[in-house]
Amino acid sequence: MNEVKNPKKPLIYYYGVAMMVLMVFNFLAMPWLSQRQIREVDYGTFMEMTEEKNVGRVKLQENQILFTDKEETQVFKTGLMNDPELIYRLKDSGAAFTSEIVEEMSPFLSILLSWVLPIVLFVGLGQLMSKKLMEKMGGGPNSMMFGMGKSNAKVYVRSSEGIKFSDVAGEDEAKENLAEIVDYLHTPDKYKEIGASMPKGILLAGPPGTGKTMLAKAVAGEASVPFFSMSGSEFVEMFVGMGASKVRDLFKQAKEKAPCIVFIDEIDAIGKKRDGQVGGNDEREQTLNQLLTEMDGFEGNNGVIILAATNRPESLDPALTRPGRFDRRVPVELPDLKGREEILKVHAKKIKLSEDADFKQIARMASGASGAELANIINEAALRAVRDGRKFATQSDLEESIEVVIAGYQKKNAILTDKEKWTIAYHEIGHALVAARQTNSAPVQKITIIPRTSGALGYTMQVEEGNHYLMTKEEIENKIATYTGGRAAEEVIFGTSSTGASNDIEQATKLARAMITRYGMSKDFDMVALETVTNQYLGGDASLACSAETQAQIDRQVVELVRRQHEKAATILLEAREKLDELAKYLYDKETITGEEFMAILNG
């Protein structure tokens, strides 16, 4: 995409140039102008002019002598010498002594050159620059100073090198919705013939890194119409009313170039719900009100289609998301297994890759990854190949890059004691063994006890065989038991516990609480929602919506649920004590083992 950039130098820049001109004039030109009527000569010349009786008037000062010629057309200056006969010679020459002589410059001329002329130059140059700048920015003489009321939207035109829909994978439904918009802009007649009209606004909502901005760029690459791009935060100014002015200017430009597309990224910066509290952000509310008016006011907005992206759709004002403004909401969710595989293939075109690369296996291992994370995985694989001195990336590079994105790089300088290494080995085998002995658990892909830069001293990777959209109560309980398997193994073998289970405890507690408060899997509370979740695309902040007595009852049930699964994990490990020891010793020696090696020993 080729960007048509607006002038970036504000008006204050040109006033600064005028100030510099003024300073140069005062420091360089003024001294020269003030001295241009006086001619400095040596004392000998003064003596010769006295002898020739060519001296008109004379003024003796403490350190110099000022005098004129006989016709008084020129003022001369010379230094004062120890000459006792000077007064008599001057008298004989007919010179007139005076206290007033032709001054260096008249007071009027001095004021004119020192103040009036620089001010006139300064104001005139500033007005000229202001006029030129406003003409370039499309404003008139009454436009806001420094461009604060002007929209600084980036304008893109069609380019053969831009992003196309073919460059965006894993979001087929979103592409279909946006492709329809592009088709309408290209051939509006077939839609008008049946009486159909395109949505005025399309809201792209989803987690970070799923490709919302990239989809907007693909629209710009596909459409042969002007494309305005602006971030929601760019509307918010220090002064109240400036954001609304920017909205008006943006839509004014868009209407002039209709049909066109306007893309507002992170629209929640200006589109939050209006709570009506005293002391709220008046600037943001005025900006939102202006946006609402422009999108669906008395004046039609024909030919202007609004695209917007956000991670927090639930925080948007209902007046903004109603039909007639943002008519269509397009979810841009995390990709499924097939989507991850397609995204990996798109990004793999940018690097040199060996023929044995299995994208389906990598897609399974990268469960829950966003498009941005998958792109990072491909790039990390290429970087690893370069570090190892190879010309192309391999399957092992891709698998290692997943671990880098998930857990960080290997800590090569981390030195564990022998006891710590044994503890970590039993801990990780405990997780894997409990998972393998339970039904409805994901198969183990890899186990390692090599510390990572994320702080993990080891981890067990489980990989689902396919897409998994629902989880039963039994599956969640098995998962909690798997989380507790590491601590259970430490207790079974060493009779104590370590700090290595902190993340396991957090995950197990989170799942157990969700079973009771959100999924209705408790007999005591039945299908009652006891917890609300906000910011679902940004981690999901949960808050209880019940009485203190109910909260205490929830806490007791969470503790009891985790305790039961912990005891189940310990029972599984005690029954498989021999395999636990054998696998832990094998992991201790190898440090990293695959799922196939693990299952071969377990079933051997």
C-alpha cells in the first residue's frame, strides 16, 4: 500500500524559522546598519585634515574624537592621543567645537530598525507560512492552530505490493464478510438492483494477535477505493472539542472521496460506555457523540463504510454498536487446528524450510496460539537454523521454537543440584504418568527438565489429537488431577513438597473454581451463575456475584474438589511406583524425552 502523507511540520515550526531570522537580523544586520555612517581613520589622517583646514565640527570624548569634514558630508572617528597642542591647531584650522555632532543613528531610525522592521518581518513571514500550510492541509484561514483540529488519518491507495486476502489465513468467516464489502465497492449496481445496502459499520472483535489490523490492511489491498486509517487514541486531545473536530474533519475528507473505507483501530479508546458520572472525560464523550452523529445522523453517509477493531467489545457504548451504526460484528477468534496449519503455511513461505516439515503436527502442538504467535514461531525456527549454521529450518527447529514462545529459551548457565534435578524429574514424570493413566486426557508429547528463561525448571507438553471445543466434568477433573500429579509425586517419593508446583496450584484452583461458579457443575448451586467475566479477549477478569456466605461455601467446595483430585493422583502414582522410578531415572539421564519414549517404557 502506498501512503499519501499529510504535511508533518506544525505551524509553530514556521514561526520558529521567523524567530531565527529576527535573531540573525538583530545580531548581525543591526550592528552594521548602526555603524555604516561613521568612518574610522588613524590619527595621522586627522592631523593632515586639520593642517589642510578640512575639519568642520569636532567633539572630543574620553577615548575617541568624532569630527566631520568641512562640508559635513561624512563623520570620522579616531583614537585620542596625548597631544597638548591639538586644541590650538583645531582653532587655527577654523574647526568648530560642539557637544552635538552627527549621531551614529537617529533615534527614529534606531527604533524603526530595531523594533518595527523585525516585528513586521516576523508577523508577515508567520502569516505567509500559515497561509501556505493551511492551503496544503486543505483548511481555510480560520483553521485551528497547529493542526489540532485536523484529522491526521493515513490515506492509502491501491498497491500491487500490499497485503491481500490470500495473505490472511485461518479467518475464513471474517474474510468472507470483508470480501463482500470489497465486492460492493467494486460493483454496487448488483446490490442496488435487489434493494440491498451494505452495513454502515463493521466491528472486528477478538483477542490480540488474531489479525484484525491485518484484515483491515487486506481490505485496503483488495479495494480500489481510498482507505483512511486512524487509531482511536489519536482522536483524544488535551483540549475539549479537538477530538470532535478531528472526527468531523475525517468524515469530511471521507465524504469528498466516497466511496471509501475508514478504519479506526482500538475504537474502545473513544467508544467506551458513557456512565454519566460527574468529572468524567468530557473530551472523550464529545468525540464519541460526534462519531455517533457522523455515522447515523440527519445527514446521510452514503459511500463511506466504517471498519473498527477492538479487544474489548463489551466496553463499547450501546449507541455505537446498534444497527445503523455498527450493523455487523465480525468475531476474529483464535484459529482452530486447520486455521493454525494454514497460517503456518502462509508464514513459512517467507523462509527456507526442509521438506520434512509437518505443519499439522506443529499446529497441534501450538494449541491456543494466535496468528501473531504462529508467525513468531516460524521466525524463531529460522533464527535457530541460522544460529546452528544451516541454510534452512527443519521440523526440530519448529518444535523447539514452540517451546521458546511458550516457555522461553533454555537457560544454559543454570546449574541445578543433584537433589533439585531428581525432584524436578519426579515432578514432571508425575504429571505425565497421571495424565497417561487417566482416560480422556491429552497424550504426552514431550517431557523436559531443562530450565527455561520464563522461570520454568521443567515442563510436560500434552497435545490434543484434534479440535476440542467442549470439556465434560470428568475431563476437567482429570485435568486438575494432572496438575496435582507433580506435587503428588514429590510427596510419594520424598515425603515433602517444594515450591515448583506454584503454577500447577494456580491452574488447578482456577479450573476448580470455574467448574463451580461458571460451568454449573456443583450439585449445591445447580445452574446458577455465581461469577461474571469481563474482558474475555484480554485474559478474562472474573469477579464473584454472590453473597459473602455463598463465597465461603464456594471456597470450601473448591478446596474439597482439588483435594479429591490430589488424592486420586497420589493413588495412581503409588500403584505405578516402579514405572515412576524407572521413568524418572530415564528422564534424569536424558533430560528431555519424547512422548513415544515415555509410552514405550510405561507400556513395556
